[in-house]
Amino acid sequence: MRVFVINQREQALMPCSQRKARLLLKENKAKIINYTPFTIQLLYPTGESKQKCNIGVDTGAKSIGIAITSENKVLFVSEIELRQDVKENLTTRKTLRRSRRNRKTRYRRARFLNRGNKKTDWLPPSIESRIQNTFNWIDRICSLVPNYKLILEVGKFDVQKMINPNIVGKEYQQGVCQDYYDVRHYVFARDNYTCQICKKKGGILVQHHIIQRKD
């Protein structure tokens, strides 16, 4: 892991080693300007020789992987966890607001259609939060690396086509759970109404089992 460095004009320089960063800070030749990621700023003029750097970004639903390489050397590697509580927070806020309206303004006339139409590019708040966090981290890392080339890994998978390569049209709506009441009943039928731990049939079936303790 290297330490990000910027010069007196707040321009990005090549990252330095942790030992060199400690010496610069000890000799008062640099100061800390950020801890996440750890970044120092030089307090004296220096050269600006720069190498070509590659910034690789692997996006995901729960985390982002970022790696910086230069001349076959890994300068920085990080895995950033994204927020997963946006939907729960919005649900909690909605419940509290509804409770407050019922307690404080119970006789107020109901209001409908008081919100504008959703935009064509509207996204759910949870998805919007992940996208914005991804862009923010990419911008933050790019601002600390000189002469960079951004490589973004994007993968799209068609799971149903992987199972059935000849699937087309409305067959996408006719998955394995077709003609079943819900996923729970499909799982029961798939397992032939047999417990997957004790291998017994009949009785009260549940879709989840307590994980058995292993010695």
C-alpha cells in the first residue's frame, strides 16, 4: 500500500511508500490532509515526474473494488463497502411521519396527488445511493493519481439464458416457479416434500432449517 501525495499546488504526484511518508511528516516537510484514503501534502517545492497509472474499478451491489497499478506494480488496493440501510431508513422515516400525522393532524383533510410525476430517469433511492457512492469514490481516487487511465469492469449476465440458451420472448416470464403459488411451494415440490436435514417426509414443512452444529 502506498500513500497518496499532492504538491503545494494541490496537484497529484506519484504515491510514495509508507516509510517515506513517515519521514516527511516527522521532518515537517509534509502534512496530513486526509485519512480516507491516507493523503499527505508536501510543504516544499519538488519535481513533478509522473508515470502512467491504471485505475481498475470493479463495481458491485455491496462493495467496490479499486486497484491502482503502474509499471506492473500494485500501488493501492481497496474494497469499499456500500450502504445497505437506505431502504430500511426510508421505511422507518415513512412510519414515523405517518404516526406523527395521525397523532397531530388526524382531522386534516387528506391530500392526494401532491407530488410531481417521477422522471424518466428516476431510480430507487437505494440504487441511487450506490451509484452516487461509486461515482464519488472514483472521482476521489482519480483526483489523487496523476496521468491515470480509468478501467471500469462492467458485467451483465443473463441467468435464464445460461440455463436455457434457446430462451426467447415471453419464455423469460415462464421460469422454474411457473404454475406454483410462490417460491415456497416450488421449493417444497423441488425437494419432493422432504426435509433436507433429517430426510423425512410429511409433517410440518418450513422453507428454512436451523443450521446443524458441526463438531
